[in-house]
Amino acid sequence: MADFLLELRCEEIPARMQKGARADLEKLFRQQLDEAGIKPGAITVWSTPRRLALIAEGLPEQTEAVSEEAKGPPEGAPDQAVEGFCRKNGVTRDQLEVRDVKGRPTYFAVRNIPGRAVKDVLAEAIPAIIRAFPWPKSMRWGAASLRSESLRWVRPLSGIVAILGEELVECEVDGVPSGYATLGHRFHCPGPITIGGADDYAGKLRACHVIVDHAEREAIVREGAAKAAADAGLTLVEDEGLVVENAGLTEWPVPLLGRFDEAFLEVPPEVIQLTARTNQKYFVCEKDGKLANAFICTANIEASDGGAAIVDGNRKVLAARLSDARFFWDVDRKVKLSEQVKKLERITFHEKLGTVADKVERVAKLARWLVEEGIVTPSGVPAKAGTSGEGAGPNEVPAFAGTQAELADMAEQAARLCKADLVTEMVGEFPELQGLMGGYYARAEGLPDAVADAIRDHYKPVGQGDDVPTAPVTVAVSLADKLDTLVGFFQIDEKPTGSKDPFALRRAALGILRLILENGLRASMFDLIAHAAHHGKSSDAGRDIANFLIERLKVQQRDANIRHDMIDAVVAVETGGDNVRMVNRTSALQRFLDTEDGANLLAGYKRAANILKKEDWHGIEAEIPQTGEEDPLAEVDDPDLKPVIAAKMAERHAKELSYTPDPAEKALIDALDEAQPRAAAAIEAEDFEAAMAALAALRAPIDRFFDEVTVNVPDKDKRASRLDLLDRFRAAVHQVADFSKIEG
């Protein structure tokens, strides 16, 4: 057994590509070994800006010998068939064996393949790995680059180290031969280094100022930056993405702290942090919770002056960047947002949906409607709150210091200004700051805090981990914006398909649901869709949008461990489109079915449903209108139908008077008489726990019914009564949820 070292050296590998490259190198290497029947021990993959390295432990010296056999044509088959079989399997006719197969002599080709030296296998595998490497972006170079078959690599490949044990694995790729030599740090140790094998590779490179383990470099950056900040009495603003990027840019990382002019702190802190991070890969620091005039850069050398010159050079570059940011900040504040809004007419939102100005107009009207309809209220607490206890009930949200009319005015104002910062200099330079800068500019020109906050946060929630707005003005604008986007694109038939979602409609739908559920907004989804519909566009998309939102709800609730079939069971009976009520009801249903009573009731329901399905039974109730009136005939307009229904009702009543139920039947009838009105009242009051408790009372009677009563009896009237009773039981359960949708 021997350990194998492979190093592929080139010019700078982009930091963002290194993680994927490590995974691809291991995957391709394992594929090559699998094809040769070699099972390695542990495999370690490292990366630096100038190399990918792999160490595979415990490789054998040779592959195992293999015996392969293939069944051919029967003896006496045409010569052409036999010769073709021989060619296919690489044998001659005299090498064929004849064996008996079910009494018929048949040819077999047997090949004994001897083991190969693993060193030879690796010599073939290395070029194959290099040529198959799936870099996101690659290049050709030199004179050979004129040929399409020349090597493509992320940067010009300059060296290959391939050592098995202590032996060189000889190979060559595009004129680059394998060898024992690599290079150390570009400045500290620029000359060649001779590597003896996998065991001394990392140590020799470390001695030459190259830390080959990317995880170790990340730890140095992370801990070194935190220490540099602490030594200056500051707190590092943590940024793990920046840690990984700096580690990917350096082979010998040295975090250094520098200062910039305090005057730049008048620029919003997010701008400073984004400028430092995006353009320069610097960390920023805080003091007492506020941004400090300090940055931390990561050098790639140990400077003789302790890094003073490096810090000074980086300070000058950052100062130039911050000067640009301050210029944008000053210029933008000279123009009011109401003036910036006029420029939105020049920006197309979508060719079929008009300009951004058109979208703003729609969002403003919809935001006002959300307030005027009482869906969003000044108190932040919905008028009709759920009472489901552990369910997704309303949150206490910040109160709005004003009337409903004032809230509507502010929601409309914020909506009209929410996209204005898209045409500012700052957002033109840093698109990531849209919304945020609008909030700053609104506050700078003296607009109310509620309006500024709504402009700042109206894109939220953006992702699954993003905060959900709770301030009433913000909620109205954010919900209106997302509804307009979702409904608009569905109306022009730009729906997500498979993995493609170019307009992020799945994200918009999840944002809508989170705003509704986490703020307890009581509204019919059908009303929201109808009011967000664009005039002049197709109105056939409403049902598709509702179904799309239900599917997104299933995805969202899956993270809360709510099963999709539970949602289906509730959606079947919850036709109003109130998502808060729906989720409360679903949560209560799942908790109930997790109990013994719930599981047994479900089993009883399925048994009853199966009997009714087998008998195709719908009962007399199916022929009598369910009007909700004490007299079912009160709302029947057809004079010819009234006597028919009256006769059926009289027939049923007579049968009920003449039929004496068995004790088990009577117990179920009594239980239904009590449970049905209790469940109905609890559902009306949105006390879904009480509704489930009412259903739980049916568990014992239905179990007893099936133990003691035979449904399919010869007596037609008795059989009909018992089927009617099961139908009534099914209807009682359906008051809460359609149990037929529940799996298991």
C-alpha cells in the first residue's frame, strides 16, 4: 500500500471557483479508480490560489486480476455469427470454450485479465482528469490555442506533481510533464521545491510560506481579523463569505488593520461596508454598535515593516472608493424622491406589463386598498384573530400612530416612492442597495419614519431566513408589490416551469405567504388576487395563482413539519382562501391525528369511506338540497321538484320512525347528535382544537359500530339506514377536514 500525491499548478484560480474545483477533482479521481477496480483509503483535497492538491491514502501496488466470460451462439451457428462474437470479445475461435446450456452445446468466451500496476493506471488517469475538468470558465493559451482540441484550463497549466509512494507517476498533458518539483510562495520562496511524496508535501510547502490546507488559512483569516480588531478596541463585523474569499486569495494570510478618514462615516454604513467588501475584500469594524473608521485587509506576505506600507496602500485605494460613494450620496440627496419617480417612466418593467412607473401606480392603489379593506390595520393586530393556540396566529406588531385613513395615505405615499432609488447614482453603482438607499433618502428629506421604513424594507422578505416586516405601512407596501408581480406575470403566462423561474415568482409567493401568516392578515386569497389583477390582461389566471400559492404553502409548511396531505385535507373544505385560518386548522388537524384518538378515528373513517365507495352510496341527503334552512324546501324554486323532495323526506322520516337501531347504532347516532353541532360551532369560532376534541368523541362509538354491526344485511331498509349512518359519520368528519386526502 502507498499514498498518492497529485498537485495541479497554474496561475491564479479565482477564489469563488476553488470549493467547486476541490469537489470536482475528488469526484473525477474516484471515477477513474472505480473504473480500474481500485478502492482507495481516505482522500484529502486542498486548494490555494495557485494549485489544487489531492492525497489518496492506501493505494495498492497492482489492481486485482479479473476473469470475464460472455455467452455466445450455440455450436453449429453460422460462421459469421461466431466470428462476430469473437471480435466483440477479443478472442480467437480456438480460444472459445464449449459448455452445455440446457442440453445444447454453446460457445463461451473467457478472458483472464491480469492485474495492472496502479502506477500505470494513474499515468492514464491524470490526463483524463485534467481534460475532463468542468471549470465554470476556462481558457486556451499559447500557439496551441488556435486548435479547438488544445487543452482548456482555468488558467495556464504550469506544473504537475504526481508521486505514488516515492515513485514518480510519469505522464504529460499538453507539453507539461509530471515531476517532483513544485513552487513555494511567490515572494518568500520563489524557487523550486522538491517533494518526496504525500507525507512531506504539506510540511515542505509550509516551510516555504505556503499553507496548502484551505481550512487552516480560513481559520487564520477569521481569528486574525477578530484579534486585530480586538487589539484596537473594536469588534469585527463577521462575514464568513469574506473569510473564504480572502483565504482563497492568499497562500500565507496575514490580517492587518488600517484606518480611513472619519469624515466618510457620514455616508450610510451599509454603503461603506459594501464598498469595502465588494471592491476591496476588506472587513469592517464596529465600536459600541456603530461602524468605526477601520478596515482589515489580508496581506499575502509577512512584511518587514509589519505591514505598514501595505496598510497605507490599501487605505489610499479605499479612500478613493469611499470618495466616489460620498459623491453619489451628496448628489442623490439634492433630488427629491418625488422627482426621481418621474424617471421611472423610462425604465421598462416588462414589455407586456409596462414601465416601472406603471407598476408603481398599481402597487400604490393596491396598498391603499389593503388598508381601506381592514386587511392591514393601524394597530398591526388583525380584526379577527385566530384562536388556535400553537397554530400560526397573529403577531403583535408595531402600532401606527394615526387613523386608518392616515395609514392608507402613508401606504400609498410609500408605494409611490418605493422604486425611486432605482434611478439614483448610488443604486446605479451598488444595485444591492436598492430599497435601503431609498429609505435613507426619504429620511434625509424629512419624510415620516413609517414611510422611510416602508421604502427601505418593501422588498422583504427576500429569502427564507430574511426578516418579515411587521410595521403596518411596510406590510401594506411589501404585500402589494409582491402580489402585483405574481399576478401580473401569471396573467401574461410567464409562469415558473420546472427549475426555471426567471422572474422569481416562487420567492414572491413565499414572501406573500410569510407576510400574511406571520402578521396574521385575515383576507381571502381570491380577493387579493382579484384586486391585484391587471386591467386589460387575462383573468383566467386566478385559479392557477391560487393553486400555485397552495403548492408554495406546502413547501413553506414542510419546514414547520406540517405534512402536505394535511394541507390538502383542509384545502378541500376551506374554500374561503384565508391562509391564516387554513394553517391554524391544518396544525390542529396534524396534532390531533398524532394522538391515539386521531389515528383510530382516521382508521374508522377510511373503513366507513371504503364501504360507502364500494356501495356507491350517497344517501337520501344527496337528493335533498342542503340549504341551511330548517325547511329544506324553502329555497327550492322549481314547483315540479318540491313534491319529489317532500316525498323523499316523508319516506325517510317514516323509515326513521319504524326502524329501531341496534345499541351500537344508537350510540353512534347519539354521539353524532352531540359532536356535529359542537364541531360546527367550534369551527365557526376558529377554535380548531375544540373541533378536534368534538370529533374525538366519535372514536369509541365508531369502533363499537364496526365491532357489533353488520352493514351489508339482507334487509334493504336496515342496510340503507346503516349506510346512511356511515354517510352521516363521514359528513361529520368532513366538517373539519377531508380525511380521504390523508395518506396512510
